[in-house]
Amino acid sequence: MLELVADMMEKDLILIGATAVEDKLQKGVPQCIDKLAQAGLKIWVLTGDKMETAINIGFSCSLLRQGMKQICITVMNSDAVAQESKQAVKENISMQITDASQMVKLEKDPHAAFALIIDGKTLSYALEDDMKHQFLALAVVCASVICCRVSPKQKALVTRLVKEGTGKTTLAIGDGANDVGMIQEADIGVGISGVEGMQAVMASDFSISQFRFLERLLVVHGHWCYKRIAQMICYFFYKNIAFGLTLFYFEAFTAFSGQSVYNDWYMLLFNVILTSLPVISLGVFEQDVSSEVCLQFPALYQQGPKNLFFDWYRILGWMGNGLYTSLVIFILNIMIFYNQAFRAEGQTADMAAMGATMFSCIITAVNCQIALTMSHFTWIQHLFVWGSVTTWYLFLLLFGMLPPYYSEDAHKILVEALGPAPIYWCTILLVTVACNLPYLAHISFQRCFNPMDHHIIQEIKYYKKDVEDQHMWRRERSKARQETKIGFTARVDAKIRQLKGKLQRKSSTLILPNCMPSPCQ
């Protein structure tokens, strides 16, 4: 009856105006999602909007596209289901998930993409203990996942399921108070400061003003920070092993007499001043490639998830390098100074001179090692690395000028003993070269015969091939992205494949009018 009345009234009307609430995506969201997909990230959408709105959002941000097979798991009128029939509802959902998993498994097209869309009522059943792993197995093989009409608690439960079920590092990003549980549950929480308040920002680890800044936060700073921290920790292992083991070698050499080869002030300043600033500059300023290159080659981000710079092979390699350095420093110094004339009058070196020489070799060797490790140099790195070496000699000079009561056995050791002796400077040069030569040979061999992605890019940029050969640069950029089935890049690739298929079908069915064969032929 209402429809009849509406049909009678809504005739010959004049449209005066219309109002609507604008709820659109921020600027750069599709481009950001496309870049993150090329970097190898899996993107899920957890939203409180209804299914139709969520699907439209998926198309607008390129998580969904034409030709993608949508798997919609829903329960119709679940509120009206009686208590005794909940088991039947769960069986129905389980059957939908099983059928969808079988469909994905039997798909033979390698370019086929599946999108999983599930509402909050169905998700409440899918997140139960007896079904959540089945749901997760289906969601993982889909290109994109959209959960609509979900509550804040369900957002946190889905995040926990992915984090614990896959063992992967999860990142949650949201802009409202209903995203706080999800942000706190994820390994990394990012809050967007917007019109919905500051609750998400206050609960997050990182805060950004727009979603598109997530691209630079992950692809650029995420890549840089992973390599900085990994190299910094490995270098800490190296330099402390190289320094500490020389003490044990000397103890064994002197039959564990308890006598230290180094002055107490040397050991105090080693980690505090003489080797701390270079490693800080490595952890703060190191860049294997520039930010523009990181954005042009998003696949470089995968060096972090694949853990290429902090696996046991890399850690043990640096520890072995520290062991080798300590052996070279101790053995060469013992061999050179044991029976060799040190002063101009022919006297051999005492323990104070030998300890200062050995410590000079350590300071020079480990600082040259970090200089070889760095890929990006500014005046700050030069100041910290070479300034640390200079600081050691300034300390040795000034400390030796103090009265013997304070300087003890190091009184004027640089001015009167070490400085005038050519063997002192030759030993430092020889030991430094011997310590760093294997690492230099290793990185040279790797760059020549087994280069990593950033090695190739560094060489291209160094020889300016990106400017001289634009075709080669574009080819390398096209190869340096993870194969993805979401984003506008995947949409363009699908369209190209579709056009190629049409052209091939047209060429295979081409018939010339004057040469039509007879049925017998």
C-alpha cells in the first residue's frame, strides 16, 4: 500500500536541490596501496561500513578490480536464527569456506585473483576456535580481504588471528577510537590524526597526518631502519669481540698472571668515546640507496621481511670477522715486538709500548671496518669515524703529558717512545690492512659475482646509467616490484592481458572473403 501511495505522489516533481555527506578517500590512497602491494605487503580492510559501501571503497582504492573473483561469505537473517539452529549456521559458514577454498585450489589460471568479503555477523562465527584457522587459510590465499560491519573487538581479534596464525609481523592503521584495539593488538600501530579525534594517535607507535604517508614510512624509512639496526648490532658484535679477545689472548700468553696489557683508561674509553660515535652515525645516517630510489624500487623493502641482513649466517660471519681481527692484531704485534729493537738505542718494546701499539691497531682497524661498511657518507660520518681515530692520538698525547702519578706507564709514551719509532706506524698500517683485507675481498667478490639488489642499483647510479640509458632504467624498475594482484598496476596488467587475448583470438579467426574454403575442404 505504501508503494502505491508513493507511485501516486512521486509524479511530475521539480528537483530543487540535493544534499549528501561526502565520505571519500584521502588523496593518494590508491597510489599508496599500489606501492605497498608492489613492496610485497598483504593488505586487509577492516571497516564498520556495510558491505555495499565496503565493496565500493575496495574498487576506489584498487583493492578490487574488474575480473577479480569475489568470494562473499554471509549469513542471511542471522539475528532471527534460533539458539538451537546456531550449529546449522556454523555448518553453513564452514561449507561456504570449504567450497571457496576448493575453488581457489582448483583455479588453473595463474593470473586469477580472488577477493574475500565477509560481514561482521558471519565473522563472529568464523572467529570461533573451531573455525578460525579454516577461515585464516582461505583469507591468506586471497589477494585482498575486506571485513565489513565489524566491531572494534572483532578488528582486534582478526589482527590477533593473523599475527598468531601466520607468524608474520602485522601493522594496523586507523584514525578513530574504534581502531584503538586493532592498533594496540598489532605489532606496529599507526594512527592517523584527523577529524575523528586523537584516540588512535595516542594509542599508536607512529602518527601520520594522511594515509599516503604510510608509503614513505614503510618503503623508505622501514627499509633504512632495518638495515641500520641490523648492521649496527652486527658491528657491535664485531668490535667488542675484536677488542675483548685480545685481553684473553694476552692472559693465556702470560700464563694467566692477571696482568692487563692495556691501561685502564684505554679500556674505559674504547666503548664510551673511541668507537661509539661511528656506530651511532651508522645507525642514524646510513642509506644504501636514496629515498627516491626506494620509492622507485619498492621490492627493496623485501630485504627486511626476508631478514637478509640479520640472519644467523650474517651474525656468525661478523663474529668470525671479529675473531679473525683479534687473532691478527695479537699475533702480529707479538711477532713484531717480541725480540725486535724498538727504540733508536736498540732497546726492545716494554709492555706499555706494546699495549698502546696493540690498542692503536684496534682503534684504526675497527674504524676502517665501519668506513667500509657504510654506503652513504656525509661530513658527519667523516667527522665521527676519522675524528675517533684522531681523538685516540690526542688522548694519548695529552694523557702522556700528565704527571707520572696520573699517567703511570703512559707518561710521554707517544712523544718519546711511539711517535719516533717507524716500526709503530708500520705495524698499525700492516695490521689494519691485514684485518680489513678479507672483508674487502668478500664484498668485492659479492658485488662482482653475486650482487644483491641494492648493489646493482648503486652501480647504476654511480655510473649514471639511469640518465644515459632510460630504457634500461625503466626495465630494471619494472623488474624490481613484487608480483601483485591488487592495485592499479595489477589492474593495468590485467587489462593488457585481456587486450592481448582478444588480439590473439581475432588473429586466429581471421578469414579472407575471396578464399573461403568449401565444407569438404
